[in-house]
Amino acid sequence: MIYCVEDDANIRELVAYTLQTMGFEAKEIEDGKALKKALAVELPELILLDIMLPGEDGLTLLKQLKADTLTRNIPVIMVTAKGAEYDKVIGLDLGADDYVSKPFGMMELISRVKAVLRRVERQRDERPQKVVHGAIEMDVKKHEILVNGEPVQLTLKEFELLRRLLEHPNIVLTRSQLLEEIWGYDFDGETRTVDVHIRTLRQKLGTAGDMIETVRGVGYRISE
């Protein structure tokens, strides 16, 4: 699914129609408010985001998307006015994956969409899907954890917490860093939330839980 966020109905309809004829699912969205409603129902593979929108503009929406753990990894192609070099630079700095300038050709747009989706898929493939560390084996695709060959049931947050520790062995991850990456920028709980999840994670991992070390006043790391 690709979301086309554009306030001009004619452009929005043409882009959605072209995407659909090229085999993509596409949804027309007229502004930021409608985008947030749509995201609450379904997360798309990619967002085409116009900068000049009524209400919250595209750059503000981009900043919000990249600050939310649920949406930060959704690729975004910004749609800018011709010659708006400043907007292009700011958009890329905020995390946009690419941009197209109005007026644009439909084939150019499709080419950009395909290129970004290929790049994102390649990056996902490069991230380890299986991680083994001592007695712990993690299969990311299957969402399975084995400790000494026995399955262990973890919650989603516990799984993500363990995944980050396993992907950075012997490196200290701060409580704030873990909060930001797993619970999101807008999470307003205290850093003790991380401590509580680490405690239950250690308990579920049994003797393997001893590999998770507390670095006093800083955070946690997983060691040999």
C-alpha cells in the first residue's frame, strides 16, 4: 500500500490511478489529519508526501513520522515545488528517502517509487535475521527465542529489547537510547520502565539472563 498525501484532488487522483495501473495499491489522502487516521488503521509500504499541505505542512508531518517508532521506518518521498531547493535539503535532513519536484512525469515518479522500495528491501535483508549469542538463539522472521534449545515466550517489547542487545554485543546501550528506539520519542514514562523489562527478560531467559549486565548509572549490555 502506498499513501499519496496531496491536497490537489486532480494530482492526487492521477498519481493514485497511475500507481494502481502499475500494480501498486494506492490510497488518496488529502491532508495531515487524514494521514494520521489512515496510519492508525494500516501502515503503508511508502508515503508520497506533498510539502505544501493545508494545516500541518509536509515537513512537519515528516518530522512526526520519523519521531514515532511505529512509522519511522516507512520510506517517504517528498513532493516539492519546482526550484524549492531549501525544502529538498530540509526534507532529506529530516529523513526523507527521496523527492520529486512538481511538475513531474508519472513514469519518473514510478521509477523513484520502485528505486526507494528496492533500496529499503535491500537494507532490511542486510539486517541479521538470525542472531546467536551464547545459549541464546533469535529468529527474527519467526519471532522465536531459544535458550539452550528450549523455546522462551517473550512479549513484543521484551523481544525488541533483547534484539537490540544481541545486535550490539559488549556495547552499552543507555536507558534513554532504549526508550527512544523501542518505546518512541513521545513515550512519557520514566527510564525505570527499561529496568522493569530487563528484570522480567532476565527471569525468562533463566541462566542465560546473567549475560545481560547492568552498567551502573548508564544502561545495559549483553556480554559473553
